[in-house]
Amino acid sequence: MNRTILHCDMNNFYASVECHLNPALAPHPIAVCGETEERHGIVLAKNYLAKDYGVRTGEAVWQAKQKCPSLLIVPPHYEEYVKVSRAARQIYYDYTDTIEPMGLDECWLDVTGSRRFFGEGETLAHTIRTRIKSELGVTVSIGVSFNKVFAKLGSDLKKPDAVTVITAEDFRARIWNLPASEMLGVGSATAKKLHAVGIHTIGDLAHYPRDCLRYKLGKCGDDLWRYANGLDTSAVVTREIEDLDKTAGHGITTREDLVSDDEVWRVMLSLAQNVGHRLHVYQKKATGVAIDVRDNALFSRIWQCKLAYPTQSAFRIADTCFSLFQKSYGWARPIRSLTVRAIGLVAENLPYQFDLFHNADSIEKEETLDRTIEQLRERYGSSIIRNAVLLHNPKMPRSDVLLRHTATK
């Protein structure tokens, strides 16, 4: 039986969710990013109006503002993106249980066994597209094909709110004239290597001698040759989006260089608020932490260690990171940026046997307090309750002091 694979990609996801939450934003060019005056600020997402001005994801906020002076800056509301992502997957589950997430906004669906109940791939794709738009208030582009690679390519070919079908019979005519960089797995570095040997289109890639491509790029070269010739047979791997995150981290470049342990502690505690929040959202606990310290000469060092017990506690994560920092960093130079990361994530309900040196009742009280704080911040906003030490934290970018929440009732 020929497979039918869909790739669903919600358009300009972060920006679309923000416009749905606040419809007054929709007529304007917007970008989801940090404070405009901070040196760390970058564009995380933008809508199509901003894209028309040349605003690009990943560029500095000041650059985006130069291109589009009327650009509206919107802070990220990560928990809302997770909520919409989960709601989209519930729609997908109405048609298949074989779903492979690719980030919050993209999923592959194997609907081969669903065709007899819901119609052929194109019909089913339009059904999903219509439901996503009407029920969630965002649009989705869907690629329909006989393998994952071409389904992904199809969802990129026509945006927004569109369905593109690539079949085993017409893929050569449809995609071989496209740039090789459009192919899944061809990043900027690989594209340069391909251009150096005369490969500019997907068709060039398909016709290039397979052995030569394997010699130049290793297994990657062999994979790309198979992809271009429609020979991808990889399965849609069922999993939850949470399984993608083996770590949860947050890092920033401070407004001024850090020069003391006290300043580092405040920044780490602030960063840990974001990390702890993500662990709560994903229902995970960390079994270890890692820190990335970059000095003002732009030299980075990374250290990691185990936690005493699995936790979601922002304070425990920050405290362990700070102890690791004090043991490891010699203050040869001031610090320009810090990253705090929770690693070795496990399910929050995974049983854990404490040793004799830890009081399980005390830890349970700590976790109850953390959950209460999360609930208060979700309902009333992130500033409703804060660590006193963070009330004066002048070197921390204001947009990163705490993850901002949309109040829900």
C-alpha cells in the first residue's frame, strides 16, 4: 500500500498566536522578541506584514526596527504557544494516532490507514486545515505526499493556509527545479558544499553520482541523494512533543558585564524562573543542571553536575548552578552572558527513592509551594510574586527578569 504522509506547519506560529490573543495586533507588522533597547534582543517570530518589510527571524531587534519603523514588539507567551500546540495535536488525533512532532508548530501525520474513513490525503488535509483555522484561530500549511521529506517540502511551497500535494508520479516535474537548499537536511553549510561541486537544484542533486556524493558528504550525502530521488522510506515516529526536550534552558546577554558573585546569583535565579516554568509546563523534572558562561572576550565554558534529587524548583536549580559556578569559574574576566540549563529530564510523576539525608516531607512542601506560585503567576501575571533579591537587578534585561504570562481565568 502506498503511504500518505501529511506535514502540518502552523504559519508564523508565535506571531499568529499573539494576534489571536490580541486581534488589535493583526493589522500591524509585529515581531515576537525582547526589549528593543537590550543588546541581546532578537526577533523570535514575525507576521507576514513584517516579513514584507524584510524583517527576518534571528536578526537583532534594532535591525528589524530600521527596516520597519512601525514594527510592534510583542513579548513571548510561551505557555500559550504550548496550549495551542497541544490543541492542534488533539485535532490531528481525530484522524490518526501516528503523529511525529517537529517542534511546537510542525507535525508529520501518517494517514495511510485513515483514508478509507476520512478520504484521500488532499481531502483530509483540507479538513484539518479548516478545523485548525476555525477552532484555534491560526492558519496551517499542509504538505501531502508519499514520504516525509516531500510532505515537509510541500508544506513549505505554499503559505499561508494552503495544501500542496506532491505525488510519486509528478515529484520530478514539481520539485527538481527548486534550489537544493529547499531540501530537508540542506543547511547553509551543506548548500555551500553542494554549490562548490555544481549542485544548485534538487534535480542536480538527484542526478549527481551517488558514490561521489557519499564520498564528499558521508552518510548525509547518501541520504540527500535518496531524498532527491523520492526514495525516503523513514517512518513517522509516534511521540509526544515533550519527548523532544531532553533539556530546558534559558540564557541571556546582560545589559552590562557581570563582575561579582552577587550579580551572577541574581541573574542565575532570574533565568531559573524561566527554566522552572518550562519544566512545569512540560510536566518534567530535572536530574542535573548545566551552565554556560561566556566572558567579555567571548570565550565560553560549560560545566554540568547532578542534582541531589529530581526537581522543578527554580530555587534548587539556581542554587545548584551557582554552587557549580563558584567551584568552576576563576573570575579571570568579567562575564558577558550566562545560560542556565536543566538536563536529564524525567517525567514529574516518576517515582524516586530519597536517601536518608533528604527529608521527603520537606521536599513535598517545597514542591507544593512551587506549584502554588506557578498557579498565581498563571492567573495574575508573572510579577504577582517574586524573589525579593530580584526586585533590584539592573544588569538583567527587563524582558527576561521573569517569563511573562497571559492571565487566564
